[in-house]
Amino acid sequence: MTLSLEQLTRCTVAVDLGASRTRVYLRDSGLVVDEPSLAAVNCRTGSLIAVGTLAGGMAGRTPGHIRVVRPISGGTVVDIDMAQRMLRFLVNDKIRRAWRRKPMLRAAVCLPHDAEPIAQRAAVEVLTALGARRVELVDALIAAAVGCGLPVEQPEATMIVMCGAASTQIAVLSLGSIVAAEKVQVGGDAIDYAVIQHLRSEHELMLPSQGLHPLHLALFDPARMGTEAEVRGRDVATGLSRTVLVNTAHVREAVHTPLTAVIDAIGRVLRECPPDLVADLAERGVMLAGGSAMLPGLDMMIEQATGMVVRIADKPDVCAVMGLGAMIEGKVRPMHLDPLAG
């Protein structure tokens, strides 16, 4: 059984439930919600204090009775009730009015390629609780490929590497279907953890999550490769605040270790593909998408390991939801999509 593009054009809302950010695309309005997938909860009363950006600012700064939680992990809803409450706060009056005007509203949501049936049911329950009468499930890899502008409906190979916060998905597509795909549990969070562990072992410094931002800016700037970046954190021994100068080249070496799992997964996907499709990829290269596609050195590592040209999408973080939005708007050529397994 296949999912036709005509079914998606009947949808009004497209949703991307990411581990890092939740995004909502509304027909004729575009991207209307792009917020962190976070919620701050009062553990004593169970009340929801804040969601999205406001909850993200509270991370690591709350008293003991307030927790900042992630109801979505790796593109999968792990707490249905909390995800519903978070989405209710995130959607604005404009979306609610659109939903009230369409009593038989349909929604489309993109999920990881290997999403389990229980994960699919969780996503459906979250959206039906918000008023959707029918929910179409779309593979996030196909949605991201469409959002990148790849010709997924053509009889030729296209390869996409989608780097998220919790995982990285790799796929080769042809004729609107996935030929081979693999998922590894390495993403932006794993890279951040490698940086934090490097600073702890080399500089005896405990770095808060917010402290990674200036270091990321230094890592992403090729002109500053091999230079030093100023980082402030807490001394492991004394517990006092301390500032150190960190060599960005050494940090790049630290993040290469977890990235080797991504390289190995790309090799396995290529080995599963027919030779003709691999020949296509040698000419067209690899497309990087996802919020973590700008990880320092990732594109160069893939180029060196595969010998193929690697390109980064124009807006890699919103490729999936924009691709899904293009489908519900009818901006994609007619084709049939593989449904999610399960």
C-alpha cells in the first residue's frame, strides 16, 4: 500500500515533532511555529509553567520542584500527555481559528524512517487530541529530501543525510521510495556531550549547556580554525567560576570520534544499493539536512570517507517541515510515497 500525494494535499497542517524543536506548517500561511521541544513543569502541582523558548531559558536554572522536560525524543513522542499540553501552548489563535473552520481537519506529521507502531500511534494521538480528524504519517527522510529540492520522484539516486539532535538518518531514494536507509544514535546532543567531556578532562571545567554557544560559533567559522575561544564554566575542584582559552582544533578532534559512527552507517547504506544507483550518487553527491548539519567538519569527513561531493541544504534545520508543507500545498509533482513501516 502506498500513500499518494493527493491524500496529503487534503491536509491543512504539517507537523515536525523533533527532539530539539517542534515545527508547525499551516496551509496558505507557511511556518507558524518553530520552538524548542521543551516544557517546564511544577512537580508539586503538575501544572505547566512554560514551553518552547521560555522553558529553554529555564534549563539548569530552576529550583528542585520545577523540571524542564523533553516530551519528544529522537522524533518519537515519549510522553503523550505532555506533548499534547506543549502543543496546545505553542499553537496560536491563528491555527485554532483555522482548525475550527475545518471540522474534518487533516494533519500530516513526519516521523523517523524506522518508527515503531507504538511511536506512530503516539504521534496520531497527540494530533487527534488537538482536533485533527485524520493524521497522515510521512517518512521524515522523504519530507526532508523534498524540502532540500532533491528530485525524489525521478528514476535516479539521491542521497540524504539528516542530522538531528538525537540521531542521524541516512537514505538513498529513487522514484519516491527509499532504496536503503540506516539510523544511528549520534546527533547534535552526542557532539555536545563529546565537547563537554573534552573540556572536563583537558581543562577540568564543567560547562553549562548555554556555555557551548560561543564555542560553537568558533567551531563553525573556518577562519578561526586552530585559534582559541574563551569559555566560561565551573572549576571541577573548587566549584568556582573560571574562564579558560580552548584550542578549537583540539575540540574538532574530540567531536570526530562520535562522527565516525555516521561515516560507518553511510558506508553500509551504499553497500546495500545497486551499482547503477551508486554510480548516480558519484555524480550527484550527498545532501546534508537537519538541525545538526552544520556540525564542524561533518561535511569534510563525509567527503574524505566517500569521495563524493557533500552539499549542505540552504535551510537544513527546517527542510523536513518545509518539504511536508510543499506536499500539502500541492507544490510537488504527483508521485506515490512509501508509507512508514509498521
